[in-house]
Amino acid sequence: MKKIASLAAAAALLAGTALAQPNAPVKIGVLTDLTSVFAAFDGPGSVEAGRLAVEDVGNVLGRPVELIAADHQNKPDVALTLARKWFDSDGVDAIFDVANSSIALAVNTLAGEKKKIVIFTAPTNDGMTEQACNGYGFAWVYDAYSLFRPSILYQAKNGGDTWFTLVPDYASGVIMENVVSEVLPAVGGKIVGSVRAPLGGADFSSYILQAQASKAKVIFVGQNGPDLINLLKQMREFGVAEKGQRIVLNGIHDTDIRAIGQDVLQDISVATPWYWDMDDQTRAFAKRFMPRVNTSPGWIHAGTYSAVLNYLKAVNAAGSKDSDKVREALFKLKIDDMFARNATLRPNGRLIHDFYQIRVKKPSESKYPWDYQQVVATIAANDAFRPLSDTKCPLVKK
């Protein structure tokens, strides 16, 4: 027994020594949904976007950068097991993406415990930089407030003062409801009904009937991926738009437009953190991205590229992989790239940047593949995101 114990102790010592090697690579992990509801507009594309950033930065601290990826299967226990293993035994220095709001909150707690950096680019939930902020979780792309506020203001100004919310039945759905109920009264509107639909559902007919019966002028739809496709197709069958109710989405991706049909979505206006066809910078990124993934890049992909790029720059600036030193360098870094425009990293870990209002083009307006959307307005970063004075992050309050 003593011999076995000695061997175990030696193995543990060797493992710890391996992780502490001065020339060990900078190692990052993309923890995401590679096979389920978020995969079409997130997972595999985020992995490739991260790789593009690694290629652009090259060696860091004179060492190679290694990127690994894993599918969390939209299961918090699976995600936590993977993240814990990455931090404890695989030498991962930082984690990116983390699709699914419930999973993001759990991984954020782990990041605080382990004092390791996690940069969230996919979840809608703002808890990681608000009530649950711990100094190690950063949110790079968007949250419910920034994604919905511009559309709420736009609709309210055009007579859309009564709303029905139809959102997914998980954490981000609750966040969506809360944001609409917070912002809408401030512009003279009100919610007249709401319902939460299970993730992965196929039949939304009962929810659509409730929305129609409410007589709301605006139906807010919070679903993503296949759920959004099924829901919008069924809303068309019920003639929702034809009967005068406006449909407002929490966001739209080119993959959604292709799957649902551009004719169904034409002229729908939504807010977006980024669009690939905005200018020469975004198109240059898309030109590199598309051959790898066979789709246009979406805002989560672009945000993951930016997050990885700036994290690696911060490691170089810090001269160390130590999380506390890298955090300090991140806050000092000038963040300005093809994704983040007029960007500021706030002390609660939230990156704010310009937002955009887009319109889905009519099929006759599209000139080339994936030419589905048009930017019609720019929303300044400070107008799109929640004011820092309203933050619930205890680190900022102190």
C-alpha cells in the first residue's frame, strides 16, 4: 500500500510539474455546443474563428498557442466536468464561448473559484458581469439588454406599445422577459402576455394561439436555431404577420435566414452586435472564414475571434500567463478590431461597443451568396448597453 501511495504521489507531482513548465504552450479552450441547437450559428464556427485569431497572433511569450475544443452537449454537469479538467489537469489558461446561459453561470462560478479567465461570447445572460461577477468572467459580445433595447425603442416609436413575449424556458429566456419588462414601460409600452416554451420543441401552435389572442401589437420571439426556424414557419402558417401583429426577434443569423427563407423574413428589423458585410474589414474576415465553415460568420464567431485575439495580446503585454496579470493587461489594452468598434472594457468585465440595427433584405435585393442583411443604423456603445451606474456587480459597487 505504501508503494502504491508513493507512486500516486509521484505521478501527481509529475503532473503538476508538467503544468508548471516555463516553456509550456499558451493553451486556450473553446467550450461550446458542437452538435445541438446552438451549433449552426455558434460551435464549429467559433472554434474556427478562435483558430484564425491564433494564426494572426502567432507565438505568444515566445511559445506556441494551442487551441482545444469540446462539446458541452448543453448539459451543465458535462460542461463543468470539462472546464474543471481543463483547468486542473490539462493546463488550459483561459476558456472562450460557453454557449447556453445556464452553463455560462456555472462555468463563471468555477472561474472565480479557480481564478482563471473565461471570456463569454455566446450567452445572453448578463449575470457573469452583474450579480455573479467575480473579476475572472468577461462578456465580450452582447447581453439581453443590448440585444433588445434598440429594437424596443424602434418599435415603440412606431406604435408598437403592447407586447407579448414568447421566449425559451431556460435562463436566457427569463433574462429576455426581464429586459422587455424593464425597458418597455420607460417608453410608454406594456407587456400584455407571456409564455415560455421548452428548448427543442417542435410544436409551437398553442403558444402562437395565445399570442394571437392577446391582441398584442408586437410579438417578441426569443428562440434561436432550429427552435426559431420551427416557430417562425408555424407563425407564417397561422398568418400572424398578415393579421397585423409585428414579429420582433431577439436576433437573426444568416443560417436562420437561409433555413427559414428570406421571403418569410424580408424587412424584419433586429439589433445585432456585428454583421459580416458592413465594410472592408468585416468582409476580409468573412473571406477567410467562409471556406473553413461553409457559412458566413455571425456575431458570435466574430466576437470569439476578437476575444481570443485580445486575450493573447494581453498575455504578451503582461509577459505572463498568470490570470491576474493578464486581467490587468486586458483592462489597459486598446481594444479595436474588425468586431469591436468604439470599445471599452468596463470594470465589471463587460466589453461595450457599437451595435447595429439591420433589415433583412428582400430576395430581389441580394447580389451574392449570404447577402441577406443590410445595416440601417449604428447605435453608439453607451446607448446600446446598460449604464455602468446601474450595474449590480459587487466589485464595482465597492
